[in-house]
Amino acid sequence: MKDTDAKKKMNAGELAQLALFCALMVVGKEAVQVIPNVHPVTFLLILCTCCYGRRALYPALAFALIEISMYGFGMWSMTYLYIWPLQVLTALPFRSERSPIFWAAFAAIHGFAFGGLCCLLTLFVVGPKAALAFWITGLSYDVIHGVSNAVITGLLYRPMMKVMERLRK
């Protein structure tokens, strides 16, 4: 699949598709919120990055801002402003990879690392002891997050990439 040229102006169709990714992330996360740390956000950002390259930063940031507007501002919201764009930036060099196993592993690593990435802010604001305590307390949630990311991505990557290839033609 051809990546969007970063210098080319975004057309209305592409803007609508990026907005749809953001909407799917918000709705997908809300739909399964009763199950902690199980959601399609990581998978959708992987798919978006594979299809739109750096432009996937738009739905990543929009998702973070919508979550903040829904749940209020706090330390967690600051982490959303760097964690989701960081996922896009780390996926960019691999966006031409089409292996569901590769992307399932990538998604799992992101889920397992999520708590540690959140602790970076705690480290600088509160200190190392608080950051370590925060990270250890959330390890079980990171395991759930990593495993669910791997399952969701492994199952949905190939069929959704086929849909995206048809849409982009």
C-alpha cells in the first residue's frame, strides 16, 4: 500500500478517514470500558500508521484530547498526550511491514510498556519512589493490556488491512 505523501495536501476524503479512525478509537474504548485495559486503540493506531504514515499523529492527538475532554485533566491525561503519538512514531519505520504476527508483537510490547511510559511523568513530578510504586501497582493491568493488544491486533490486522486497501484505491 502506498503511503500518503507528507508534502501533499490532505483532501477531504483523507481528513474524513482520519477523523473516522479517531471516532473508532473513542467509541471502541468506551464500548469495552468495563474490561480494564482492553480496547482497540493500539490496533487502530497501528492500522492508521500503516496506511497514512505521519498523518496518524492527528487521530492520536485528537483521541487524547477527546479523552481529556470526557474525563477531565490530570496527570494521566498528560501521559496520553505523549504515549499515543509515541506509538505512532515508533511504528512509522515499520509501516510497510504486513505481518500480523509482527504487529501483534508490537502491540503487545506497547501494552506491556504502557505503565512504565506513564511512570515517566510521575518520575519527574513526584520522584523515583512514587514512580516505582505506581508502576508496580499497575503491572497486572499492563499484562492485560499487552495480551489483549496482541489478540486484537493478531485477529484483526489482516482483514482490516484488506478493507483499507480497498478503500484507498
